[in-house]
Amino acid sequence: MNLAQRVAFNTGIQILGQLFALGIGLLTLRLTATYLGVTSFGQLAIILSLTGIVAIVADLGVTTTLARELAKSPTEANRLGGDLLRFRLASSVTSVLLLLVVIPFLPYTHETKLALAISLAALFFTSLGSFPIAFFQANLRQELTAAINVLTKLLGLGAILVVRAFDLGLYGLVGLLVIVNGIACIAAFALSRRFWRVNVKFNWLRAKPLIRDAALIGLVSMIGLLHFRGDAIMLSLLKPADDVGIYAIAYRFVDQAFLLPGVFVATMFPIITQAVHRNEERAHRVINRTFQLLVLGAIAVTMMTYMLSRPLVNLAAGAEFEASVQPLQILSFALIFMFVAPVFYNVLIVINKQKHLILIGVASLLLNVSLNLILIPQYSYNGAASATVVSEAFVLGGLYFAARRHYDFRLEKTFLLRALGATAAAVAVAALLRSESPWLAFALAELTFLAAAYGLKAVTNADLRLVLARRAA
């Protein structure tokens, strides 16, 4: 299997896994939303948003740094894993304890605070369980990542079924999620043992430069997540839990869609790393094709999310969450920027320019907070969605110019014209069918987009041959 085939296999198996997990997740979402109702679901959304941010803080960039170092020095897996695992354990415990101290001072109801305290054990397992993912990523074994994701979704589905059967309420659901994340953590480490010997041997002199790099990446990730999740937190501070629940349903589709570029970029990250450090011309080709495929994917998913917003919300959460349709339509435009930005983000990490990511992150966070403070009081969840679109566009622009300044890659400019032409053809078809079934309009618009992209050579025969070729490229 050549490199292109391995990329295709890793991406394809993850997409299949994600689609399967998405189906399970939508069923779980519907069961959870219809059981808890708007208010309690909003409380759960607050808990998941806060613990998600703290999990990134606990990571401190360790997973990305480990994947990068494993791609450069695969024979040092045991040493690298041991040095960074102890650091991850310490950061996870510290983050959990800090959140525990902060909980009494948060402006939420007693029920929300108690559920948040229960969720701290799940937070620890989530943080620790993400560590082995670096080994799957560096060895192009992302099917193992997909397997862990599917396992977690299945266990989550089982948890909500038990909660509904015995009417355990919000506390019972949060408690069962602790068990779900604990099992997923154990499974991740068990699967990773084929790539390293699990250990916590720590050498400060060896680990110090890695921890320094990881801390910078972690700071960038933390800022990015505050920017990514901060709107939900600000909404919870400025509006009632019902509004948070409405927005959480809309944002759940953005979360799920964003997994697709994450899957592909995670597969490409070690390949980009090797190309940048070994072959400049090959690096240009890899960066270009990664960018182009993500642009095409972004357009296709954005059209799907916008056109199917109402049936998706009704399918996932029921008529009680009808208000989620409009913020979902607004958020769909943010996907274009969110899909493409990881290309330039990872280029900056590969060339060790994380400091620039911090500057971009801080600027985008300030912009996002400012827009939310202006828009949420008047427009609630629609204002939060609009702020997300604007700030994501800012992030993409900042990352592109920073990456271009420090690494002289060349994007194929005519590609964007071809992609825009294909998009215009698809939008025209969707406009003609807007009074018909949204499913029919979506299907024909997507087919038109794919056909036009091929006809305009945004996707070429050479791309297809590259994936299907039997000999290494």
C-alpha cells in the first residue's frame, strides 16, 4: 500500500467510523434532548462546554507534540511516551482540582454545580484517554482512533438508555458518563501497547524542551477552544439555560461536521511534518492537496448543513428545539473557515512557530468576546452564531498570512476559481428547487457540485489515479 493509499485508507476508515458514530450520536442526542427537555439539556450543555475547555487545558499540547516527535523519531516511542505521560497525569489531576475549587463561585444553579462536580471524574478519564491517540496518528493507524470513538458513542447510547429506563435524571446521566469515559480510556491505552511500552519514566533534561513546546501548543489550543466554545459559556452567563440548550443543539452539528477536517488533517500531519523537513517540493504538493480537499469538503458540508437545517434539528431533538434551526443556518457558514484553517495551523506547528498561533488566538478571542458582548444581549443564540462566523473568518486569514510569511508554500490560485464555479452551479440548482423537498434540493445540489468540480478540474483524473495507483507516488 503506497502513501496515497494509506492516507486514503486512514481517512476513509475514520470517515466511516465517524459516520457510524454520528448516527449513534444523533440517536443519543435525541434521546437525551427529549428526556431532559430544554432547561436540563441546557444545564448539560454548560457542563460539557466547561469540561471540554478544561480538558484542553489539561492536555497542554502534549498529544500534538508527541505526534510530531514520533513522526520525526519513531524509534524513540518508549522514551517520548514515558516523558510526556507523567506530565499528562500531573496536568490532568491539577486541572480537575482547580475546576473543583472554582465550582462554588460559578453563577449557576445548585443542580448544575453538583452535576459539574460529578463530571470531574469523567473529565480526568477524557484527558488521560486522549494521550494514546498520538501513537495512532503517528503510525497512520487512525482506524484505532475511529474504533475508540465508536466505542465511546455506543457506551454513551447505553448510558442514556439506562437513564431513561430508570429515570435517573441529570445526575444519573453525568455519573454514567464517568464510567463511559473510564472504559474508553482503558481501551485506548490497551490498543496503544502495540506501538510502545506504557511507562512513566521521566527525565527532566530530555522532557524540558518537549514540555516547553507542548505548553505553547497547549496555550494556543486553550485560546482556540475558548474562542470555539466561549460563545456557549458567555451565553450561559448572559441568558437562561433554555437559550444555551437551543444553541447547543445547533452547535452540535458544527461539532460533528468539524470532525471531518480533523480526521483528514490528523492523518496528514505526520506526512506534512516529514515533507517539510525533508523535501520542500513535496511539501508544497502535500500542503496544496490538503488545502484543496478541505475546501471542497467545506463547501459540500456547508451546503448540506444549511439546506437540511430544519429536518436535521427535528430529527435530532424534536419540535421542542425548533428555534435551533436559525442559529444552525448561521453557523453553517463558519464551517467553510473552520475546515480550511487547520492546514495553516499545522504548518505553523510543524515549523515550530507556535508563538504566532498565540497572537492570532488572543486577537480572535478578543474579537469573539467583543462581538458576543454586543450581540448576545439583543440577539441571544443568533448573535452568538454570528459572532462565531466572523471570528472564524478572522482566524483563517491570520493563520494563512502567518504560515505564508514563515514558510514559502505556493497555493494553486486557479483552484479557488474552479471551486467557486462549482459552488455557483450548485447554489443555482438549490435556488431552483427551494420550494421542493429540502432532501431533494440537497441531493441534486450536491451532485451538481461534484459534477461541476470534476468538470472544472477542481478534482482531476490525476487525483483519482494517485489514490488508486499500485506503485508508490
